[in-house]
Amino acid sequence: MNNNDLDNREALVMDFINARNKEQRAHDSLDKLNNSFDVRCRIAKDEKQKCPGIIIDRILGKIYKDALPFEEPSHNMSDDDADDEIKNFIAQRTNGKNSEYYVREALKKNSNNKLLSKILTESQRLCKEYYSETAKDIATIDIKSLMYNPNDHMDEISDTLDNLDAEGLSELIANNVKQALDAEAERANREAEYNKSVEDSLTNDTSVTDTEAMESALHKMRPLNFPKVYQPSLMESVLIHMANAHPNSSKEEIFAEATKEYTKLSLVKALKLENFNLLSTRALANSYLK
């Protein structure tokens, strides 16, 4: 090996060392900046603003999770998963806004909604308490602790859920979902029986020889209260939507997804986050068919 080759190898080693040192200095500078008092205060302020929404997601998520009728392990979910489902569901209904915005907008329309007022007040109280304590050690506290994690505060949140009678709300919602499922099953059975009777009648009717005669016979057999324009129930619309959205899924999987969606809608109705009158419910049902 000649001197030129040795010099080149030494130069490559030095370049590598210098690059690593430069990278380490940049990392140290960034770490120092992120841990500075001003940056910590800014992060704490930003996270404090997000905090009520995080707690509301957990409150609504727990009510939703406990209202689901599933017992099979495949349908169980963690608190974090329930939070995410509620958060995404609300974002779809608010054009990307969070749950705190959703609650505040509902209160603007109905300031007498004591339950929503309590949910908002409690979430604000828990956030204020947490960040008041955090502020005392903000210069030395682990920076990750500036970000509110509901899993670290379930004792306080559980107390809030008890004060809200969340268990009773979940039971109410679960009963509403069960009634909707039972009504849908009864409607499907009635429809199947009606279709079978029509099929049997047409099969035995020798006068039905062409399309015009069939339409006339069907018209005569149509019940007097049969609607001219078919209006699906909200549960039926959700089932149809989930079947279309998951064409390769089993009936059980589609049913599970529809039940979860309807449970969220029942949560919205129970907490009066939106107005559910006859017209709005019909519009909502039709929106699932688009």
C-alpha cells in the first residue's frame, strides 16, 4: 500500500468521524432546544388546549364500548381503540373538528343540556388540575409528561364516569340498539313472509300470463298502508351501507360493523349531541345509502 492510498483511507475515516460529530452536535442542539424552558412552556400550552378533547374522547369511548352487545373476544376493543373510533366518527360529522368542538356546538343549540355541560366541565377540571401540577416542575419534568395520556389517569376519569352515571347511559344505549335490531329482524321476517305469500299466490294464479297481469296482481295484493315511496329505517340503511362498504366480508362481520355504527349514532342521540326528529332521522338514513 503506497502513501497516497493510506492518506485517502485516513481522509475517509476523518470525514466519517467529522460527519458523526456534526450529526451529534446537531442532535444535542435540537435536544437542548426542545428541553428549553420556553419550548416546554409552549408545548404545555398546546397540549393543555388538546386535553379536554382527549378526555371527552375517553368518556364517550367508554360509554360507547360498554354499550356494545358483543361478548366474543374478536369484538372486544381496548380503551384506546374505542377512543379512536369515537374520535374518527366525530371528525366525520364535524368536518375534522374534535370532540370538544362537537360538545360545545351542541351546547350552543341547547344550553340546558346538563349532561353535556357536566362532561365539558369535568374534562376542563381534570385538565386544569393536571397542568397546574405539571407547571410546578415544568423545567425538569420528562417532556413526554407534558402530553396528557388518559391511560395514566383512569382513576380520576373513572370517578368522572361514575358521576355521569356512564354505566346507566351505556345500558340505555344498548337497549335502544337491541330494540332497533329486534325491529329490523321483525321487519325482515314480515317481508320474507309477504314475499313468500306473493310468490305462492302468483304461482297458483292461472290468470297471470304476462308482465301486465303480474303488475296488476301485485297491485291488488299490496297492503293498503304500503308506502308508495320506500323509506328504510336507520338500522336498515346502516346495514346496507356496511354491506356495500365491505363486499368481501361475512354476514357476521357486516352485522358487527353495522351494530357498532348504530351504537355510535345511539350515543349521539342519547347525549343529544344532535337533533333526532323524524325528518332528520330520515335524512340521516338516506345519507347512508348514497
